[in-house]
Amino acid sequence: MTAPRGDRSLGDRELDIMQALWRLGRATVSDVQGHLREQGVEIAYTTIQTMLNRLEVKGLVARETAGKAHAYRPLVKEPAEVGGAIRRLTERFFEGSVEALAAHLVERDLDSEQLDRIQALIDAQRRREDRR
Amino acid sequence: MTAPRGDRSLGDRELDIMQALWRLGRATVSDVQGHLREQGVEIAYTTIQTMLNRLEVKGLVARETAGKAHAYRPLVKEPAEVGGAIRRLTERFFEGSVEALAAHLVERDLDSEQLDRIQALIDAQRRREDRR
DNA sequence: CCCCTCCTCCTACTCCTGTAGTTGACACGC
DNA sequence: GCGTGTCAACTACAGGAGTAGGAGGAGGGG
């Protein structure tokens, strides 16, 4: 009787690595390590290797044998993960309503300059939609 | 050399339980179980008890011996957790910018009716801020 | 007075994440 | 040919989340 799990999002480190792959497009373990190092994140080579292999098992990245080192390629797109993360957040705290999240941001997290810019975005967005 | 961890948010079930407490205010194990059952979530009594006790150790809930059964009370407010969740999301995917998250919602997730309502909220918010 | 029910407390086990060492293959420079 | 460095593959392990069983106490109903 153990947790079947299923929905579960990625862990922090897994996301670090996925993000490196999203930026790099296609990368070896060293590439990922180098990228993370630039971000100030230091992880052992073998750790990254382990994570990448586990991500492959989960079907989130593909491995291509390229010469000596393997190259890994993300199979899910970043937007999908962003969407998933937003969905989880809204389901958890806003009864699944993205609008309620947006309302929360407007009321709590954004200052008036930011509101101005969001305002402009809304206008632009509406023009886009009208045109269609 | 193990993960010191530290930032990590709550797990899914822990959040289920915290949310039950936020709704109920103060509740026994049975109360929580009943509430979760209404939400269609079925967890064993002792499981909830274990989670609550662990949450107490973490300092997220307080336990009060009330008659026969213990009563648990949330020590963190829901808004704080919502804020934390939003912060984590933005840090992860939007370089820490809440505004970028808002922009994402406007551009991807909200339809024009929702934009209308958000628009109205922005206006209201701005009036509130002007007054100050 | 005994049994049933409800609760607490303790214990245990699995899976997943995060971290990394070890080992062995292989290529390259000298 | 031999060291040296780079990789892949395998192995290991700690800690947290999630799940729950079983022992034992306390109280109410018959």
C-alpha cells in the first residue's frame, strides 16, 4: 500500500537540469554541469548523470549517443512545464482558477508601475484577440 | 554528504491537510479526515495523524489537548503559503519576476472575459493606491 | 463488569530525490 | 606502451513524503 503517485511534479534539481537543457537545447553531462556552474549551482558530474538517466527513464529527456559522450535532449517543452506548474498552483490554492491567481497578483504582488505595464499588455492582448 | 534541503515546500498530502486546517480553523484528526473525504480524498486515520504530528514537529501546526482527541490548529496562514508557492514558481520559471508571471497569464491563460474582469481589478487597485 | 469503539503512540516500510563514490573502457599525447 | 583525463555504467545511501498496522488506554452501553 504505497503511494501510487502519478501527478507529481519535478524536484528542484531535476528542474535545474531540465532548465539547463531547455537553454542548451541538446547537451552532454559536462555541458549541463558547465551551464549550472555559470548559474552558481555546483553539482557533481555523476549526480547530473544520475539525474539525467532518471529523467530519461521518466521519458522527459532523450539520450543520443553522440561520439564519446551521450547527448541529452529535452522531450517536454518548457512551456508545458510552466503550464503544469501554474495549473498545480491554481488547483492547489485557487480552486483551479487562473483568473483568481491573476487577481491575487494584481491585489497583492504588483506595484503600480507593474500594473501599468500589465495594463498595456492587456490592451495589446485584446487588440490581438479582436483582430482574430 | 546529504541534501541539507531547506527551502523545500510542503508535499502534496501535507498541503491537503494544511488546507483542511485552514478551512476548519481547528480540527481533530477525524475532522480532517471527514473534510478530506468530502473532497474525495480518502486517507487512513493514522496516516493523517502521522502527517499532523510531523507538521507539528515542523512547527506548522499546534496541538491542543482537547478532551479525548487532540485538536490541531494551523500556525502558518494560508496567504503565507500561497506567497511562498508563487515565489517559488516565479523564481523557477520567471527569473523571480512576478510581473513576468502576470504577463504570462495575460498572454496565455486568460480569455477576453477574464481580461475584462482583471482589468476592472487593476482599476480598482489603482484607485486604492492613489488614495494612499 | 465486559466489550466495543475511538483515539493516541510507536513502529515500519516503500518510493523518490539528491548526492556521490567506484570501476572500467577508451582515446590522446608523449 | 604508458600515464592521464574523460565518460558511462553501476552501486550506495541518507532523508523526506506517504502510507499504514498494531498495541494499548479510556469511556460508554448493555
